[in-house]
Amino acid sequence: MHPDLPALPVTDWLNTALFGFYPYICLAVMVIGSVLRFDREQYTWRTGSSQLLRRKQLMWGSNLFHLGILFLFLGHSVGLLTPHSIYSIVITAEAKQLLAIIAGSIAGAVCFIGLTLLMHRRFFDARIRRTSTFGDNAVLVILWVQLSLGLATVPFSLAHDDASVMLRLSSWAQGILTFKPDSADLVRGLDWPYQAHLLLGLTIFLLFPFTRLVHILSAPVWFLGRRGWQLVRTRHRDMPTRLAGGLQSPAE
């Protein structure tokens, strides 16, 4: 643990509640809530579009954000959920941690820049701000803080060159999914950026079905490099040309 930045001041029972029981609450709410929302409120699954406003900034911010978040999601999933006994056949834990730090830092920086552009567009353009809801703004802020916490863990990971913290985090994630009762003990005493990053990540799962983030489940991959809008012409001569903005992605 870093000598200047201690772990969050939690007791044993609070550590168990936050990192032992809270993950199951968040995952259950995310899965059940998403299914119920899709079944009962399908029209809320899509999001309102603002693609015709400040289209160039939207294109850069959206593409950078989605490219970065895609790699971060895949990296976290593979890195945390792949057992050490499997990847140790081809790579050591220390080498895997170094690879994760380099790739994660690049993807995190790309995602951070993109999200910052999207936040600037939404918060500082009066027209877009008027069409935004509290939930839209809150999601952007939460994701921005989560990215900041993730990037803040990089110096601490470099200080643990034996990959001990990485192994503890992956064992915790695998233990949660396999219902091991002592999983919370694995993250006790970790530096506070790790613990805060975990808690906020779990909270994002908890909020997932109640926000526009549910659009992620039905979003295609071909949005990368897309135009902000497209012209659609009708075959009937008596009907005017109309603009079709399509569906908007979660962070736009």
C-alpha cells in the first residue's frame, strides 16, 4: 500500500458489505432492471438525438469515447475474469500487468478526451443544455469521475511491480462471480483509488437500468466513423426531404 495514501477507513463489516454484498445487489438490479425496462418500456430504450447541433465536436468526442470505452470494457473483462492458471501458460503476471497498464492508459486517455469533449459540448452549448435531462448530465459526470479514478490507479500499479494488487483484484472479481464468501477480504487494505474505482464501478451497474446507458445493450459497432446525420429522400415527389438523425449513443 502507498505510504501517503491509505485505504478507505472501513471496518471489517463495512468492507464485507461494500465488497462482498454490494456487488450482488448491483448486478441483480442491473440484470433484472434492464430486462423489465426492455419488456415494459421499450420506447425509453432509445435516446433523444442532438446530432444536428455542433456535429463536428460530437463526431470527435463520440468516436474517441466509444473507441476507448470499448477497449477498456474488453480489457477489464479479460484481465479480471481470466484465471491466472490459464494466462500464466503464455505470459507472467508481471508482464500481464505491464501490458494492462500500457494498453489501459492509452485507452483510458482516449476515452477521457472523448468524454471531456462530449461534456463540454453538452454543458457549454445553451441549445444542447436545454434538451438535456438531469440523468443525462449525471451519467456523463459519473463516467468522467470513474475514468479519472481509473487513470489515478496507474501510478500505484507501477509501484506494485510484483503484480500482487492485480492478482488480488482479479481474484476478487472471479470470487464474486463464483460466490466465494471471503472475496471481500481480497480487497481489504488496498489503496483508496482502487477501492473508490471499484465502488463507483459497481454503482454504475446499479444505476444502469435507470439511465440512458441501457442503450449500450442494443448499440451497433458500426457507429465508429459514422456521420452525425444523413439525408433521407422520399420517393414521393409531393413529400419534402427530411432529416433523419437516427438513434443517439449513450454518452451523446
